[in-house]
Amino acid sequence: MAHNAPDSRSHLQIDTTMPHSARVWNYWLGGKDNYEVDRQVGDQVREVYPQIVEVAQHSRAFLGRAVRFLAGEAGITQFLDIGTGLPTADNTHEVAQRVNPECRIVYVDHDPLVLAHARALLTSTPEGVCDYIDADVRDPGRILELSAHTLDFGRPLALMMLGILGNVWDDAQAKKICDRLVAALPPGSYLVLEDGTDVVDPQASARAEQTRAEAGDPYRLRGLQQMAEFFENLHLLEPGIVSVSQWRPDATPCGVPPEVAAFCGVAIKPSP
């Protein structure tokens, strides 16, 4: 089952003159759902930081591993995915519903192109549900209000915030948004967070951050301490806050993959 949350505001127009992080990310992943302005920004960032494509690929793989753990071992059946991005392979609902077809997923984004593609392509299993909300991460109240039409906030759920808080430049505002969303979760819920960091290659990261800001697509890179603050009062699962490439990686003959400049963590909300 798939349906749209009330007040989806689908009449919003797509602005092809300004870059959008979801479409730039789609370009780095080899997708075709982007515009010339997005490709220009993507190329500018890749020129000063060639590893950005590898970051995007490892971030996507982390999503799959985290959702498989949550839907499987952790027994989570509800997912609130903020900053959906454009659909690619192995989206949150696809991974979760392969484990448990009854999983319910609410996607949140604020780009009309993302929402249009989501409604067309992100179809649920008959046993489960997919909903799509048009809301900005800076409006957590709206997100919580509309997602409650689909998700039961009386039962544990997973809050997915992958590559989204970097779009909130102010550190205090980003922390406030995260705290507001986590506060609405019942005990036993999980926060899955991933964002770019400047600790792996500070000089290249600084150039990339400046390039995106100058191109009109600002993205804030944060250090380990700043990222740790998002998990305040939560219990971090092993291995803690690490590079997305090193969070419970799949076994390969090559061993543990090298760090990339995006860090992540998965944490559970304990009982009071």
C-alpha cells in the first residue's frame, strides 16, 4: 500500500535554476534525475574533492546495512526517513520490506522533483505502507504531525537522518531540530544519523565546503564532537561514531574498508 500524507503541497514548482542537494547527490551516484545546475555544482565539488563519489557510494551502502539491522535483529517495523533524496536502488522501504513486508515507511523531503519520483517509484508491499511528506527538516513540528497519520508514535520506530543535518548550517539549530524529533520518539526507538565530516581530510573538506557554499548549495561539515552531541542521552551501538564505510561492514577478502569523509552512528533511546 502506498499513499500520500495529507497536505502534500504537490503544487510546488521545481526550481531548475538553483542546485539542490538531493539532485547533486543523485548525480554523484550516477543517476539521471538532476539538472545542469546540479551537475555543475557536483563537478565543482568533485574537482576539489574527488573522493565525494566514494563518500556517496559508501553512505548508500551504510543505509542498507543499518536498515537490515533495524528491520531484522532490532525488530523495528516503522521508519521515518527525513531527507529522502531521489530514489535509487535499495531505498529504505525496499530494504526494510525485504526483511519484513509489514514495515511502514514515511519519507520526508522538500524538493518537488524528489516527491514526484517518490510517489511514482517508491511503492510499498501490499502488507506495508509508504507515505511521502513535503516538509523541510527545519520544521520538525510539521514532520511529526503529518507522519503520525502513518506511524504509531506509541511504538518504537527508526528516525533516519542521513546526509540531512549538514543542510542546516547553524550548529545550535541542527541540534535543536534533532532533539525535537528524538523527544517525540518512544523508548526503544533508534536514531540513525550520517553526515559529512571534516576530520578525514580537513583541507580537501574545507575546499569542498566552500565550493558548495559559493555555488548556492551550502553544506556544513562537522567534527566528531559536534556529531556526538546529536546522540546526547541516547545509547550508541557498537562500533560508535565511525566512517560510514566502517559501520558493521560486510565481510570481504580485502578486510575493513578505509575511512571516507562521512561519519555515522546508530543509537537507541533508553527508557527513562
